[in-house]
Amino acid sequence: MATVLTQSIEHIVGTWQEIQGAMARKRLHVSAYDAFSTLWLAPRLPLFRAENPKLSIFVDTQDHDPDLRRNDFDLALRFGDGHWSDGEAIFLFRDEIVPVCSPGYLRELPPMTTPDSMKEHSIIDYSRGGRAWQGWEDCTQFAFGRPIEARTDTYYSYYMDAVTAAVEGQGVVLGWKAIVEKYLDTGALVAISPAVMTSASAHYIVTTQNRRNMDAVERFKAWIVEVCRRYQR
């Protein structure tokens, strides 16, 4: 009797472990930085889910780059120069940067076409957190031939908050065109300057070998590379 009971328990435990293993294999753990995760990835993820309905996706939004060798992430979406020691970086695209604001805000003030015109605008800025994000001085160097220290009226820790403030008509923010694409497409944000600068750094997907979910990683990698092809110039 004891032997039969032991075998039954072992069978139950074994079955449960198989179920847990199957569930784990169907889960893709993605690290993504906050602005890209919220404003770019989230609206497009249903397209990947439609092609992979049995795959569970956990997107962990980060304000730093976690080491893939020391964490349980299957892959990471990053912005930088493409040189990271914890995995293979595959180029996705460089973004374009242009000052943007709400249409209502622009109706009240002139376009930002000269250094003096900047003084008439409420400048919204955000923390770049040590990343390779370019700021107002870079954009003014590109637009006017010299860097200008913008007088910041409102400063946010997160880019999404700065974008929201601009949508609400509170001022001008640097628009990373791919990231704020939905706002540009709907007209919630418009360019206030004709100067469009290409970013020095780029978006990448970073993967590492020997993950249990390599099939899922390869599917996600192929999907996002294809989606990002339209941004490559």
C-alpha cells in the first residue's frame, strides 16, 4: 500500500513538474527600457501575439540595462552603441529627433526656427539617465550651428511624462519620432522645427546563447527585426 501511494505521489509530482516546465518554456521574459517599452513596443506587441498565441510574454520595464548573464531575461531591447559584453546586439534602427508640441500650443507661438525663437517657448526636458540619448544642446548644435543651453521650464524623470506634458499643451519636447509615432500620426503632436536630426546611437535587440526559450527568442527576434525595417534609412 505504501509503495503504491509513494508511486502515486511521485507521478503527481512528476506531472506537475512537467506542467510547470511546459509553462516556463512558453514564457518569454523581455527587458526593455521604459520609453521604448511603453510608447513603441506595447502598441505593436499584439501583432507578435497574434502570430504566437500560445506564448506568454513578460515585459519587464527597466530604467537601466540588466546584465543578461546574471538575470532571467531571455532578451533585452536597448539603446546605445551596440557594444555590450553580456550578449549579441542586433541593430534595429536609428531614430530621428525633432522638437514637437501640441497643435494648440503651436497656434499661440511661432515655430522654433532661430536661437532667439527658443526664448519664447516653454521647454520640457527629461532625464537621460546615463544613456546615449541626445538632448537640447545636441539638437540646437544641429539646427543652429552651435549648442544652446535651453531654459528648461519643466523637467521629468521619465520621457513618457515629458511627452504627455507636451500632448497636453504645456510646451515643447524633443520628439524621438519612432517612439512618439502614434502621437504624430494622430496629430496630437506636431513638429515645431524643420530641423530633423538622426540619433547618434541606435535601438538594438540583445540576445544570449543557452536560453531555454531559444525558439521563442528567435521568433521574437525575427519579428522585431522585420517590424523595424521600415525605420531603417
